[in-house]
Amino acid sequence: MLSGALVTAMTDGIFVIAAAAVLIVIAASISRYYVVAIIAALVGGGSIALDRYADVGQPPPPAAGDSVRMGFHGSPVAWSRLYINSAAASQPGQPSNVSTLSIMGNNVSEREIKLDEVYFLRDLDGTKLNVQIGWGGVRYKIRDIRPLPPGALFFVVSDPLGRADGGLSASEFLKTWATISFVAKYNGTTQTIEFDRQTVEAALPKP
């Protein structure tokens, strides 16, 4: 059986890795190597979430200030800023195509969170864009996720946008997705985050 000191050290180390992954993602928002950063964040976030399920004791959740320092806002689930991802190569000097939307979540409460429904909403016509939860580089449907323990860090990734072989160009994307809402329903409550055009344009992949 693992000692308390070893468990604490392991947990602290994993949290540092996850925090570093988040910083990689933020830095990559001005880089064209966006997918690499997303994968790094998924690995880091998955480590935290899976560590909470491991039978090695339940460490206390991160302090509220941790989420703020990492760019998260809100409660009982704190959410990061919007990420607009690209998996398609673009011509030099041209904006990368948009493939998916994503956002990171952190259960900052002291109780479990059971996700019931999570999606992005196109404000133009109310179209829903379904999502999956990313842990450790693997995506899971919302209905397959067990309750998230206090402190769990996870990644929400949307279904692909546009063409399977290339996504949507920035101009195509802005025609219909210029304003976006993110909706999360859990534990009998609904959280909605609205992203205006200025926010969406700032999150677009850079050349």
C-alpha cells in the first residue's frame, strides 16, 4: 500500500504536469502547432482526472486560487477561455482552417459533479454542436462519464466542424459561428458562457 507521503508527491507531480500543459495550450494560441498543444493538455488533464479515481487516497481539491491562476472562472465548475482548434495545414501566411471547439473544465467544488448535457450552441440559428470529454488523449461520450470528483480537470472537445478533410476556413466559420454559447448541465443546474464576435475572432488559429 502506498504511503501518504508518496501519494502526496505523486499527486503534486501530476498537478504540475497538468498546469504546464495548460500553459502550453495558452502559448500555442499564437502558434500554428495547436494540435500538439491540445494533445499535451489532454494528457495532463487526463492524468489529474484519472488520478482522482485511483485507489491511492483522495487528495484535497486545488484551492480556488489555483483555477484563477490557470485562467479558469466560475463555480462549481470553473471553465477556461474558448479554444478554436485547427488540424488542417494552411497556406503560408493564411489563417488555419477551423476543425473543433474546445474548453477546459475544473471541478472546484467539494462534491462530485455529474455531467448531464454539454454542448456548444451556434447563436445564429440555435444549432447544437455536441462534445466529448477528453481524458488522457481519449475521448468519451458525456453519458459514459462517471461523476467528476472534486479537483478533477478535464477537456471538452466538440464534434468536427465542416469538411472531414479540411474543416472550415476562418471566413466560412465566422459566417455562422461568429457568436457562440457554451452550455453545461449538471447536478440540476445549468451554466452558460457566451462568447461574442470579438472573443471568437481573437481565438481563431493564427497563421
